[in-house]
Amino acid sequence: MTDDIPQAPARAVTPQGTDRLLDRHRAVLPDWLTLYYDRPLEITHGEGRHVWDADGNRYLDFFGGILTTMTAHALPEVTKAVSEQAGRIIHSSTLYLNRPMVELAERIATLSGIPDARVFFTTSGTEANDTALMLATTYRASNQILAMRNSYHGRSFSTVSVTGNRGWSPTSLSPLQTLYVHGGVRDRGPYAHLDDADFVQACVADLEDLLGHGRVPAALIAEPVQGVGGFTAPPDGLYAAFREVLDRHGILWISDEVQTGWGRTGDHFWGWQAHAASGPPDILTFAKGIGNGMSIGGVVARADIMNCLDSNSISTFGGSPVTMAAGLANLSYLLEHDLQGNARRVGGLLIERLRGIGAGVDAVRAVRGRGLMIGLELVRPGTDEASPERAAALLEAAREGGLLLGKGGGHNTSVVRIAPPLSLTVAEAEQGAAILEQALRAV
């Protein structure tokens, strides 16, 4: 590590207070609730692109609360909006008119690109995708769904049932019949050896074959870049090619933008725009970054789809005045400061820097991504065999250097996920890359 990069204090022993909190956590919370690190971390506060733990150690945050702290930690514009709204009224439910909810819905409807759009707010991406599935199956009168292999769409009963990443699907029981399509992973699987054009053609043929058997599905749900799956993506234009097939059969397209939305990929505001020949999706789901840490999710759909439900419905917490105020302030900051452009510029530099580092490390199979959504896949040297133990060790070593990362991947979580706040500076990107390089060589 270079001398001008701040050194994090050594973290050799877990303090007693953290030990006690970990014991209390294990006594009352589920065993399946994942904690990172051999010595789990308690984050107490943050500022900008940095967070601090309970012992005062400072970290550069390259994961942003699972891509949720989108602009910056403790962004003054957002904290001010939350505080002011909380001082007026915190909650009312959707049974009453809600000015911040209407204002945010108007902005998102316009940004979505969907004509005659309607917006429904939820509290999470899981709930947003659950709602999208209910809309699609009701509108099309079919309980069959197309989904992508290696995908992840949430942890509810319905979203687990359309998740193609088996590591995140704890039950085979399902309210839906799901058929899985090739295409979400470019560099693994039976079509990996093909060039992009032939890859797309093979995936379209696979889709056509699936549709040749049984009833017509209601929708295809797809992440433009697979998040939990390890930041994998198809060639640009795949979903446009899929759309031609879907439209012939009257099948809807749901674009899961929970991780790809709001400019994170740099080149586009929404992930679906990399496949823009198809036009906007019929249904778009969002969450995570829009609230900058506040619980906001939502669905955008054409009016005829959104209004197809023929029963009463409300949302107790979706569209809360406080979360809507946060979303409005955060979206304004994002647009006014061109954070999409920053993600493109700084993310492009970071990807190239990491590719240069990875080229000299045998255990790095690939560095991929767009904007500030970057995956680093680790394998056993000399093979394509996933190495989850190396990914886990890399997270530990990076933490020791003062850098927080994430994990993912369809092959036993062997992909290190890098997704810092979109306001990341060039200096911070270089600092993170230097820490990561040192950690990689140590591992």
C-alpha cells in the first residue's frame, strides 16, 4: 500500500463489547441471517463514502449497505428532508392524500420511460417484485413465469420461486410455475464459447423452445445485470431480441431494476436501456438506492396493467411521508450532481485499474461490470472452479486494510462485489483499488 493512503488501525482482537453483541444477536435472531466476517462488524456511523465501527476504525465503503447508500452516507440534503418531514408527520398510510408520495411518483413515472405510467410504492425490492408478479399473473391470467438462470428477485414466497440462484432459494414449493431461460451469464454455461451475436441467437432459440410447450407464461422477469448472481450480464440487446419473441406471444417483460436503477451502471439511467431497441419494459421494479438507506421500493407499470386488480388494496408503510421526502431529496441530488456521469467516469477508471491488478493474479478469473457495479470472480488457480474460500478470505483481508466489500455469485459466492456510493471520487477509487490489490496478493 502506498504511503499516502491512510492506514486503518490493526484489527487483531474482537473487543469484548462486540463479543457480547454477537452473543445477543445469536440468541434472538435466526441462524440463517448472514453476518459478514469471522469477527462481525458493528457499523455505528458514516459520512460520505466512509463508515466507522464501534471501536472507531474507519473504512472506505465499497458496498454501500448492499447498493443502498447510493449517493453518500449522511448526505445533508437527505437527512435534512427526513428531519423536517418527521417534525411534521411521520405516518398516515395510503388511505390519505400524501403530497411527497405524489411528487415522487410523478418524477419516477416520467423517468421510467413507460407510457401512461402508474407507480405503486412498497418498502423493499422483494415486495416490489412480489407486486409485479401479482400484476403480471392477474393481467395475463397465467401463473407461469419465465425467469433467468442465476437470478435473484427477493426472499418472499413468490420471489424465491422465480429466483434462479439456488443458493438463495430455500424451498422448492411455489405459488408459480417457473421456467428458466439461458442468457444472464455470458461467460459460463453451454453458450459461453459463442460470440455475442451467436450467443443471443442461441438464447433466443432456447426461449422459443420453452414457449413451444404448455401454456403461455404471464411474464419474463429479468435483472439487466444480475446482482446477487455476481454482477453478470448478457450482451447488450439480448432482452430486445427476447422482446420480439415475448410480444408475439403477448408475454409481459418485467425489468428488475432494484440494483441497476438510478444510473449505477453509468452508461444508462436504467439497466433496460442497454437493450433500448425493445423500448421500455411493461413493468419496472425499483428499490435500494432511491431512499439512500430509507426503506423504499416500488413498481412502475402501464395504467392498464397497474389497474388490472379488481380488489381493494392499501399499503400501510409503502409511500411513507418520511421515506418519500428522503427519496425526493436523494433523487434531486443524484440528478443535479450528475452522479450517473460520475459512475461512468470513476467506475470506468476503477474497472480498468482492477483489470490491470487481476491480470497479475492467477486466482482472478474475471473482472466485469458497468459503472460502479463491478464484480471480481475468484477461482482456484489454473482452473475455472469457483473459490468461495478465496472470496471470503479477500473480504477479510480487505477489511484489515480498511475497505468493505460484498460477495455474490451463482457459483458458491466466489464473486467479490464492488458497489460504492455513486459520489465516489477518483482518489477514493484509487485508494480502494490499492487496498484491494494488497489484499489480493495476501490471499
